[in-house]
Amino acid sequence: MPVDDLVWRLAESQHGAASREQARGLGVSRAGLTRRLRRGQWRAVTPRVLLVHGSPNTELQAAMVAALDAGPGAVLSHHSAAALWELPGFHLLDLHVTRPRDGSRRPSSLSVLHVCRILRGHHVTVHDGIPVTTPARTIFDLAAVVHPYRVKRTLDAAWSKHLLDGIRMAAILADLGKRGRTGTTVMRELLAERGPDYIPPDSGLEGRFRDILICDGQRPMVRQIDVGGESWLGRIDFYDREARLIVQIDSERFHSALIDKEADDHQTAELEAAGFEVLRFTDFQIWYRADEVCAAVRAGRQKRRRTGGDNALHPGTFPAPERG
């Protein structure tokens, strides 16, 4: 295949961009590069990166150029990687790139450049044609530079999109979780809270309820589990295993109609008949009456411990048939 076709195919897969090193690796000589630039076939956007004539200017192209300009082994990272993975609250306007410490020493005017000692093969991938840190590595990198609350939200968003899981996060923590590394403490705490089988909040309401309990100093509750076995009683929002206390959160959008309220009342009656204590809160209470919600949960937990909550039905079980 002609050299020009090889370079064109490469550039096409990289949003119209290619580095001089890549072009030479495909067989283009220095003189050949100069001739193509003079003819207008390619355009030099930086001393290291070329653009194919006629390629459209896009945010993805700018991100690709920034990664190529940072040198061999460089990848999109941090805020930019989060934006590429479509995690909420991030965009590609401020570009961040990470490269290995043993690579190029050349500075970059196109991005915030991070140089790291450890950037292993399973920490990086290609997404939308752009070399980028994996979601798990991206979260760990963000923990060093953004507020812990934002890290927590981004971690849950990536988890809920199935971009990562407990196993992948544990592997990254094993690789990077050394003493003295910024963000390690935050990541250890977040992963310890969640555990390997964590299920992220399905909604802002669930995330808000979890957060207000933690801020109140209370132990988080287990999320989204089925109650009952052969006599299935439903899927519940939150559960305290020790107190056998259930919390259901009712958004106005899905629980305001009369038929919805009747179904909620029926479910509550069945759960209470099976020995559970049930608390129900509206979205208004979760967002604007946090103190009242926390007080009710605390009182419910204390009451159940005093009155022997262990007699209630365990999730995933059903009562034995009565004799006689």
C-alpha cells in the first residue's frame, strides 16, 4: 500500500491527526514530510503533530492533538478523560494529558501535562480513537486534584454506567495506593465504604439519602435488595440488617397518583406483617428536611434494637408454614 494511504488511514482513525514520529514509522522520510507540507497535503499544528488537509476541527481532534503533542505513550487523563467517558460535570475544553516519566521531557502548551512513574498497560486504552486512561485509573487520578465529594459522585456515575467495578478499582488501588501519593486516602475510604459488591445509587434521591446519613454520623444502609423468598415481598431501597429496618424513598414523579399510593400502602402492610419496621420518605423530605429524616432513621434503629428486630424476616427468606 502506498505510504500516503497508510498515513491517511492512520490519521483518519485519529480524527485527522498524526505525529511526525508516526509518519516516519510508516516510511515517510524527513524530506517527504517537508514536500507534503509545502504542497498543503498536511498542516503542522505543532512542531510534533500534523493534520491532514480538510479534516474538520472538533473537540475530539483537539484532544487527539494534545495527546500526540505530549510525546510517545501520552494519554488523555484526569478531567479530559472523564469528559471522554461522558461522566457528568466534565468537558474537553481544558485538556489534561499524562505521560510516563521515562518518556519525552518536552513541555506542552496545549494541555495540563502530568508526568507519572506508573502508567501500566491496563491503566490505558483507546476510546473514540483517542488514547486515554481507563475509567478506574481516571477516578484515581481525579482523587489527587478535585474535591473528595466530586470524586465520590464521579465514581458512582462511572460505576452505574458499568465503566468500572470493585475488582477493577481494587486492582488500580493495589498498583497506585502507596503512602504519600495524593488522593490515596480518599480512594481507600471511598472503596472501603462501597466494598467489592457495591451497587451505585440509581437516582439522585438515593445518593442524597446515603450522603445525609453519612454526614449525620450514621452507618450507611444496604441498597436495592429483594425481600422474601418464595413469598417475595418486593425490592426495597435501603435496609439496616441489624435493626431489620427498611427505608423506602417515594419520588413525587412515580408515587403521587392514588393507585401508586395504594400500592405503596399495600407493600408497607405486607412488610410490617412480616416483622419489618418500614419508614417512607418523600423526595421533598430527602432534599429539604434532612435533619428530620436522619432523626427518624436514628429513632427507628434504636427502637428496633430495643424491641428485638432480629425476629423480623431476613431478605431473601420467607416464613416457615404454621403447623397444625
